[in-house]
Amino acid sequence: MKRPMRVVVVGAGPAGLLAAGSAARIGASVRIIERNSAPGVKLLITGKGRCNISNTASIKEFVQAFAPDGRFLYRAFSRFFREDLVEILTDNGVQVKVERGGRLFPFSDRAADVLLALLSWVKSAGVEIRTGTRCTGLLMHQSALAGVKITGGTIEADKIILATGGASYPRTGSTGDGYRLAASAGHTVVTPLPSLVPLVVKEGFVAKLEGISLRNVRATVISDDRTLASETGEMVFTSDGLSGPIILTLSRLAVPLLAERRNVVISIDLKPAISEQELQQRLIREMVGRQTIKNYLRTLLPARLAPLFLMLCRLDANKVISHIDIEERCRLVSKLKDLSFAISSARPLAEAIVTAGGISTREIDPLTMGSRLLPGLFFAGEIIDIDGPTGGYNLQAAFSTGYLAGISAASA
Ligand SMILES: Cc1cc2nc3c(=O)[nH]c(=O)nc-3n(C[C@H](O)[C@H](O)[C@H](O)COP(=O)(O)OP(=O)(O)OC[C@H]3O[C@@H](n4cnc5c(N)ncnc54)[C@H](O)[C@@H]3O)c2cc1C
């Protein structure tokens, strides 16, 4: 009888678990090695512990969301998509719900339930999970891949799947080991950069705004006087800059510009639902009577933002609103529509939700996730040079590439 294909998966994150489970289900003998003492450490903190597993967007929209390299993922999404993931989860006791923006979450709001369901799916296929075991190198025999080196030994295998994640949130185990392992096989590592990350601003006064969150505002990225993209929704001021959902999304565009040393400005429209003219009219209507401008502004802005905002508008906070002249009102309106911050940098990779960059997609076959350089080597998940927006896109990509790598590696 033919012996089963021996597959070693490096990394027990979402990509590694899907790779191992799918390979084992078509007859491979599969072992996962995980450096942490437990699998899925990063998965547990996703979606603030609620785990936004996927999105109701179509495959076409997913591919667009991963631009400019989204086409690379088309086959992986076609082979294993949201419905397949939901089936595995429901078969293993986890119901799923859809929230705003088409985001899918476990009904229980517990990432731990998703991990338990995936582990049950993987283990029932006969996969062995070896935790506390770090892969330190690829084992070669006469220029062919023969297994992996681990601390204090080796494991022989026919196929290796690297699913070691990116280099963000290194305390979860993804420290960039996979890049070094792949580079030892000749692979190009596109410089890892932070993505979905808070931005640091040049204006020191932002520290005074720390913790203030704004809803229904529009943030726009401007570089070299060109408007590049806008997002409307929620954001928050940090001790040194800007964060929150719309800023994280825009960081995907801002970080590469900063890396090219281009100038980047984020302009915040605090009243995006109305035009500048309408806002003028509203202020003309409302700015009558004896209250101070400081008190009036509380109807337009969070109270803590008002004093600093008035300082930026060069307005006396105690001035009575009916005494505000046209020029002052225009300054107020223009600042409400355009509160600008010059971006100096992004927060470090360690604080990014995902890593942009990684193993070049040009060296991976999108039909199999197999290396084009070293037969028997496969890649899955965030280790690959792909990164998507928030909303469940990155986890779905990890699951889909994991599944495809698994079935490809298990095949002869
Ligand atoms: C705070 C936060 C929240 C997030 N929320 C969401 C969300 O809600 N929705 C979403 O779609 N995405 C989210 N993401 C992104 C998502 O978590 C990642 O894209 C995803 O986990 C990538 O999966 P992966 O399996 O490729 O890598 P990882 O999850 O990083 O898993 C890689 C595994 O490999 C192991 N490993 C590394 N090196 C070695 C080695 N040498 N030997 C053995 N094992 C090794 C690591 O310990 C780790 O367990 C979030 C990320 C963060 C940081």
C-alpha cells in the first residue's frame, strides 16, 4: 500500500489550521508545529476578542479589496470561501451572524469558540499538533526539501507549508521567522511594512485630544496636493496621532507614501453630511443670543475638542456668539470642514493589525500556493505579500490560502 503523503505545517494560526485540516481530510499524514504553547494566539485577539471571520462581499469584491495583487487570491477564494468556512464552523458547533458592513462574527461574540471549532475540525481529521516547537530551518537532502529543522532535532516530511504569519503583534508568535525560512530557499521577501495601523502626526497639540472619538466624520488622504481617498465613519485621537476604523483603513494608502518619503496630510471633515455653504447658513441661523462661542461649539463638537478647536481658529473662547464677525465665522466653518494633520509616520509594525509585504506573490503559484522555486514548499496566510482592509478580509484570505495550500500539498 502507498504510504500517505507526510505534510508538516509550520504555524497553528488560521492559515495553518485550515492547511492541516484540508490536507489530512484527503489522506495526508499531517503534523503542525507551533512555537507557542497553544495554537491560535493571534486568532483569539481578533475583532477585539470577537473575531470578525469573514465578510458578505462577493469574491469579485474580495479580489478588489486586496488590490493591487487581489487576482493572486482568486483561485484560493474560488476553492474555499465564506460558505465553506461557515459550514466547518456550524458543523463544529459555532453559529455565525452578520453585522454592519457585512462583517461575519460568531454568534457568541467569542473568538475562542471559533478556535475551538477549528481545532475540533483539525483533530477529527487526525492532525497532530506539536506546540512549544519552533521551526528553525528547512531540512534539505541533495538539494531537495526533506523536512524541517526544529529546536533540538529534525522532522522529515514530503511537503512543508509555511503558515507563520507576518511580523505584526510579535508577542502572538508571528515574529517574521517564515521570511527567514523562505529566504533560505531563495525566496524574495518584499519589505514588511505596517498596515491597518495608527498614524503619527506632526502637531504636538494632538496629545491634548487623546481619547476623544469622533463619529460620522470624513477623513481624506492628501499627498502632494492631490486628494487620494476618503473614508467616513469613526476615528479616535491618540497620544501622538490618529487611529480608529477609518484611519486604519486609510493607513493602507498612507504608509507606502510615507515609505517613499512623500508628504501626507489627513484632512478631517467634522460635518461631512452638509456642504460648506449649508454649514455657513446653519451658523448664521444659530449664532444669535448671549451664549459664549465655547458653549455653542458643544452643540457641534465633543466638549473636550472645543477649546483647542477655537485656539486653532484664533477665536476667543469667551466671545459671545452674536459678536462673532463674518471673517471669524468663515474661519470656524472652514476648520469644521477641514481639520488637517500632517502625518510624520505610522506606528511601528509591532502595533499593526496586519503586515503589508512578505513572500513575493510572483514566486508562488496562485493555483496551488506552491513555491515556484523549491518543489514541495507551500505558503499560506499573512506570510504572503498580500494584505486587505478591515472587515474580515484578512482572516478569510488566511483561511482560503490555507485550504488551497493544504489540498495542493496533500496531492502527489
Ligand atoms: C489585534 C488584531 C486584530 C485583528 N482582527 C482581525 C479581524 O477581526 N478580522 C480579520 O480578518 N483579521 C484580523 N486581524 C488579522 C488576522 O489576525 C491575521 O491576518 C491572521 O491571523 C493571519 O493568519 P496566519 O495564520 O497567516 O498567521 P498568524 O495568525 O500570525 O499565525 C501564525 C502562527 O505561526 C506561528 N509561528 C511563527 N513562527 C513559527 C516558527 N518558526 N515555528 C513554529 N511556529 C511559528 C505563530 O506562533 C503563530 O501561531 C487582526 C490582527 C490583529 C493583530
